[in-house]
Amino acid sequence: TPFVGLENFAELFSDPNMARVLTNTLALSFLSILTSPLPLVLAILISEVKSGWFKRLVQTTSTLPNYISWVIVFSLAFSMFSADGAVNQIIEKLGFGPTTVNVLGNAERVWTVQTLLLVWKSVGWSAIIYLAAIVSIDGEQYDAAKVDGAGRFRCIWHITIPSVMPTFLVLLLLSISNLLSAGFEQYLVFNNIMVADRIEVLDLYVYRLGLVTSDYSYSTAVGIFKSVISILLLFTVNGLSKRIRGESIV
């Protein structure tokens, strides 16, 4: 086999699909980062619930979707939001019009739909980390604040949020380091011809190149490129963490 050197890596910069794939990957990753405060908000709300059974119920129902396979999530979404799904049948029976709401086939809304599905599936599981951080807060701080006249919202703003902020920053920086790892299974099962151009992320592109078109050399180069960029991002955010917080995350 002739040695091609860096030819496959040079092809990255001339690949007409690379700009589209990177745009999809970065857009979905940024949307995921924008929703990263939601697990923190959920953890704070759960910690403020006084009823034990209701707290356990919310924790269970919010964490359960994490254990559901994306294949099953797609089946549920398809049965609800397809052209013949439950949502369109309800709209038709209520007399709101014969217009079909094609949620899973709308290329203009696919990023929003996939982000909402990801939030629904992961928010409860991610909140567990913040719940552990909240439990570790010294209760005497809350007692002292209440003696000084602080209410529930004052305690949250001045004690809970500052105490869990280091945990939030570490998880946020790790999310930034995984900017090019938007996911694979979710976008594989939700991929269809109507949204293919807007949902194909870098991992899915590598899969299509390597296992569908059998272009193993170029797909390996794309995978290595993603790994190198991820490592560079990790060390960059580690340096930022050390400069801002005085502590590194690696």
C-alpha cells in the first residue's frame, strides 16, 4: 500500500461536507451548553421540597428517562409526533385544523427538538451531582442566615448557589472540552431524509464514512482530528480554570 502521508488530513479542508457537519455539531453542542443550568435549577427545587414522598417521586420520574434507550425514545417520539401520531390525531379531533404537525421531519426545528429531547432524558440524572453538592453544604450556614432574617430565596441566592457553583463550573468546562462530541446514538435513530443535512454531527459523519461508504482511511483521519481538537480544548479549559478559579480540573 503506498504511503499517502497527510493526504487524508489535508482532505479535511477541501471536504465540502465538513463545514455543514461542523456547523451541526457546534450548534447542537452550544444548545446543550446553554441548557446546562437546568439540572442545577432542578436540584435546587428538589432540595427545597419539604415533603419526602413528593421529593422522591420527582427524583425518580426525572431520573428514569436516563435509563431509557434512544431507540425506545425514538419509538415514543414517533408514536406521538409522526404524521399519524397522537398529537396530530388530538389536533384533528379538537378541530384546530387539518394541518399536519411534522415535528420529526422539520429541518428548521430539528436542533430545538433534539435539544429538548436531550434535556428531558438527561436533566434528572445530571441533577444528582448537584443534589450531592447541596447535601454537603453545612446546615449551620442556613441556620445563621435564618437568624439574620434571610428567607428561603435569600438562602438559595447567597448560600446554595455559591456553594454549588464550583461543581457547575467544572461540569461546564468539561462540556466545553467535549464540544465536538455532540453525540451519536440520538442523531442516528432520529436521522431521516428530511432532516439529514441538519442532524448529521461529526460522530455520525465518521460512522457514515467508515461503515457505510467504507472510506476507512478518511474516516479515521476525521476521528483523529476530532480527538486532537478535543484534547486541545480540554487543556485550554483546564488552563482557564486554573487562571480563573486557581484550581485545575485535570
